Amino acid sequence: MKTPFSVYKDKYEFLQMERSPEGILQVTLHTNGGPWVFSNAAHNGFGYAFKDIAADWDNKVVIFTGTGNAFCKDAIPEEVGYLFTHMTPQQVDAWYWDGKRFLTEFLKIEAPVITAINGPALIHGEIFMGADIILASENATFQDATHIPTGNVPGGDTQVIWEEILGPVRHRYFQFAGQLLTAPEALAFGVVSEVLPQDQLVARAWEHARRLAQLPALTLRYSRLALNQRIRKRVLTEAPFGMAHLGVSLLENYGGCEGKPMPAPAAV
């Protein structure tokens, strides 16, 4: 069932959505109108937001961007690790369920997707790297700061999408070295396709979007599907496996199992 824009436009507190008459949807990440800070609300809500966007066929092209001079470089400190020190196994399972749907649902958006990286993309930037056109501002930087640099396995979407973009050898270095890519390095490595002054970034995204929006709707939708079939299959089969490993490492890293001895085996 198609989801009307009016139903989900203001549904997500971390997303501002605006759509033009020709069907170009701009989705801007934010926290209280300022640069976006990753939160448990976003972790829980991204899959649902992407599903709503995908179910609305009036979206001919979708643009994702951030607010101010950062795309995603911070998380709410008091929420980091909370899940694995305070939650029940059932709540951890809900975390696993939501996390498996970040990139899966993002790639189910059948309209072409443009990501305009307006600054550092350090915290879960991989969610938005499944776009068809990726633009970056000159001040943009790229890192997976969420995982190995903080003692956690880079499992789930991150191990799939970054390997797909960087290649296996460069990807392993990127993760284990905690590598920070500048915008020119990202361009040279094929992470992004264009680097622009920050004040020209969103305008360039709209230039691409307006050109695409002139094409027939089925051409746009089926081109998105055809060009992303390989990565969709990889995310579906590989991301849950990696995320399970991430979950175990989070338990160790945040002490979620401390003081809870394993029960004795039942008598045979």
C-alpha cells in the first residue's frame, strides 16, 4: 500500500522532509534544527522512515543531506552502550531487528537516491552510502568511528557497503587503522563522485535531481533496482551475520554480562 506524503512527512523527529511539485524529496538529517546527532530514536526509526519513503511512488528522486557543517559526526553519549548494560535479551533482539533494516530498507527505495555529504560523516555514515550519486562538500571527511575505534566489531551494513565501495584490501585497512578520509581522498578512492564548496553542494544535488526527474517514472525506478541488485543481495545475506558478531562484541565491550554466571547444565 502506498504511503501518502502527509502521513510520514513529520513523523520522524530527526528528519525534515520537503517535496517539490516535480516529485523531488529532500530529506535533511537534524537534531533540534542543528547538526544531526545519532540517537536510539534514529536507530529504531530509520528502517521505518526508509520504508515509508519507498512506499510513496510520488517520490521520483530522493536527496539525503545533513544540517550545518556536519553530516553525522556525533552520538548521544549517554545512549552509547546503554542497550548492552541495561536491556533484556528481548530488547537486544529488537536492536538487532532494527539494525538489520538500515541499508536493507534504504536500498528498497526505488527512486534514484542522491546523498549530499555536507561535512564529517563519521557516525553511521554507511547507512547513506547506498545512494546512486554521492556528492561531498570540501570539508567532508569519512570514517567508521562507531566500530573498531570504540572497541566494537564493524559488522552489519558497514562491513558490506564499505567493502563494496573501497574493495577488500583497502576496506580492511580503513577499518583496522581507523582511517579518516578527506574529501579529496574520498574522491580519489571512488567513495564520492564530486567534491564541491559547501555552499554549492545541495544546489548541485538538485541539479542532478531535476535532470533525473524529467525521465519516465518506470525508467527511474527500474534503473535504481537494476543498478543496485548486487549490493541488495549482499546486504540481505551478509549484514545480519556481521551484526550478530557486533552484538557479541558490544556485550564484552560494555560489560553487559558481568556478574551473571552461566547456569549449570541440566542433568541428562
